[in-house]
Amino acid sequence: MNGKRGFVFILMALILSLIMVSTCFLATSLASPINVVFTTDPGASRQIYRSILIGAGVAASQSNEPVGSSESYVTSSMNALALIPHLTFFIPAYNGTGLGEQRPPSSNDTSYGVIFRSYEAGNGSVIRVENVPINSTMILTDKKHNILATSVSTSPSVEIDIGYALLPSAYLLIYTPDSLVWTYSGTVSPSYCFNVSPSDYAISAVSWAPPAGFSSIIVYGAPQLALVQVTDSGGSPVRSSVKDLHYQYAVVGASGLPMPMTGRVTVRTVTAWYYGEVKGGDVYAFA
């Protein structure tokens, strides 16, 4: 009797297994329905660029060759986009070797763009930047954000003497007339730390007791890669620095300045930036 029951159980298990296997094959052989939704929203293209920039940054952070890894990521992403027939908005061809990002000039604008190297010559110590808005400030720094060269544009084509034939790792930053600007006017001294207001375009000064011999101006709350300047009472810059990507505050050296002084502290957001190898003779385009 027990032998018959065991046979029945084995037979039932075999039947159930066959049913499950057959169902699995049937399910995998049927194509699941796919719904394609077309969009003409121009914001979709900006989101694609934003995603590519974020992905390139992640690729760079996980590689021993950040520039090459991010360039490969951007190139492969743009090539893949060019093969998609369903896109209803224009994706221009990738035609540069640089990395960059254009930050929104206001909280309601999420446009993105790049500075890219359009021509590579590698001769001399002068680079040229095209399509620059008039009265923009361009700054070249090393990878630690030490300022190497500064220029203010009086025409759309600007030449900058970088002082070197080759900079293996450098930042080229552009601050345009529509960059967000925060300003403090009054007494400037290392005995004050300065705080950028998140709700308006003002900077407040708070007194503190710095260590003996301390000769720097500390600014909290400035955006990353912001241009921080100390000017005299007439508005002429006397010291400048770029907010380091890794710091929570910006530091402007004030050694040699008559302190305290009457002047201003200004903070300007970066509009676009490029990071990578810079060679004399290169031509860059702001887009």
C-alpha cells in the first residue's frame, strides 16, 4: 500500500514539473508588449545631457585615468544616442575632447552646455576661447584651484597666456555677466568670517577670533568653483580665489593687504568649466 502511494506521489510530482517547465518555455517565447511614448519636451534633451555629465563624473571618480574614462563615457553615450531612431529632438554630434558643464544662471533655468576643445595645436603658451560673452571673466587654475591666469573678455574671441606649453590637469572657468552674484560692502578683515545667504544675494559678516598671524578671508556657503573676490573701496579686485570642490568654505589670501580695509567681498557662480589637459595653441569653444 505504501509503495502504491509513493508511486502516485512521484507521478504527480513529475506531472507538475512538466507543467511548470512547459509554462516557462511558453512565457519566454512570447514577447511582452512594449509601449513607446514619444515626447517633444525640450527638457528631455537637457536631462539626457545632465545624465551623461553625471555618468562621466562617476566614471572619472572610479578610474585611475579620470580624463580618459570620462571622455570615453561621453563619446560612447553620444554615439549610442545617434543610433536611436525614436528621438524627436536634436542631439548634436560630439566633436570635442573636453569635459565641462554650464551651470544654470537662475534657479528656474536648468540648461546645460559645455566648454570643449575645438582645435588642438600644442604650440606656444597661448590658448584661445571662442564664443565668449562680452565682459565675462575667464580664469585658469591648476588642479588644486590655484589661479594661474585671469582675463576679462572685450570681444567674443579671447586669448589667454597660460604661461606653460602644457598643463596636464587644469580648470578653465568662465563667469559671465548673468552669473549669480552675492555682495558684501563694508569692513573687510580676517577678524570677520563671511556667510553667503541662501535666500538673497547678500553676504553677512560675523566677527570671530582667528589664530595669531592668520591672514586670510574665510567665506562660507559659496557654490563650488565660485569666484570669490576681495575688492577695494573703488571696486577693483585686490585678491581672488576659486572655491575648491572639496572644501566647505572658500579662502582668499589677504597677506600684504592693509587690514582692516573698507571694500567688498563678492561671490560669482561659475557659468561653465572645463577640466583636463591644456596645451598652448589649443582653441576652446563656449557653447
